[in-house]
Amino acid sequence: MTALSGTPVIETERLILRAPRSGDWPHWEAAALAGDGRFDHIGGPFDGLAAWRALCHLTGHWVYRGFGMFIWQAKGDDTPLGMTGPWAPESWPEPEIGWTVWNARAEGKGFAHEAAVAARAFAYRTLGWTTAVSYIAPANTRSIRLAERLGCVLDAEAPGLPVKETQVWRHPAPEALA
């Protein structure tokens, strides 16, 4: 299985967070093509080619930025369940902590929250970020609830994404989490 070398791995109580690897493709493709609404807020639903490009975008972000979305899985199970992590494409106004749950069996267990807490700590401690936001579509109530649970507050003054309507949810500053 092909993997990026030199990328960090984060372990939480229940999860492993790691960079994308080639074995993730079937799981990503199944989630991206499912049409169950899970990918609607990140540009989906995708067809096969768009799904491939999106996964390669995630992987390439690690190469060009030196960080990116972590793929997370439950400890003891290699099945990727979602992605969470620091994200800063060229057109983003601010660095983001983003997330997407790929698999319905990962919902309602606190996995996305656990992964986001770990990814945010990585962004603050390792990358030296002093601020972070999450760009969330107004209709994405699950992500809004997660942002609130993470201590984020709606920042109506901050610019949203240039590609679609988004709300900006500001994460607590690193010193507020210490």
C-alpha cells in the first residue's frame, strides 16, 4: 500500500489519524458516490473522476503545504471512517480545521470530535497556528453542532470562502485551550 513518507501519525484514545494512502481510495470512492448527502457540503456528490481528483487534492495538499487532512480510523481497524485536519488551499482567507465523516457507522460516537480536537492541537502546537476557522455551509447542521462542541463561535465579520456560501466558525485561540 503506497503512503506518503515522513507524515505524522496522531493517536487519540480511540483513533489513529494519518495522512492519506492508496488503500483509502475504495472507501473514499464509496462514500463520495453514495449520494447520501455526506459529501454535499464539500463539493459533492461526486462522479468517479471528481472523486479521484478530490482525493488527489487531499493527498497533494500534504506535498505542497507539508500538512493536510488526516484520515482517521478506529484503533485496531484499518477502515478509514473520515478525515479531519488543518487545511489551507491557496484561495482560503484563513487556515481551516476541516472535517468530513465518510462512514455512517462512525456517526454518533464522538469520533469526529475526538479527531478534530487532536487535529486542532496539532495545528496549534506543531504548525504554530495562532488562529483557525471552520468554513461550514449554513445548511450543514451536523458540522455546526460539532463546531459548537469544539468551542467555536460564529464570526460574522470574517470573510467566507470564495467558492460557495459559508459561515465562518472561529476556534478558540490556543491559549484558551491550554
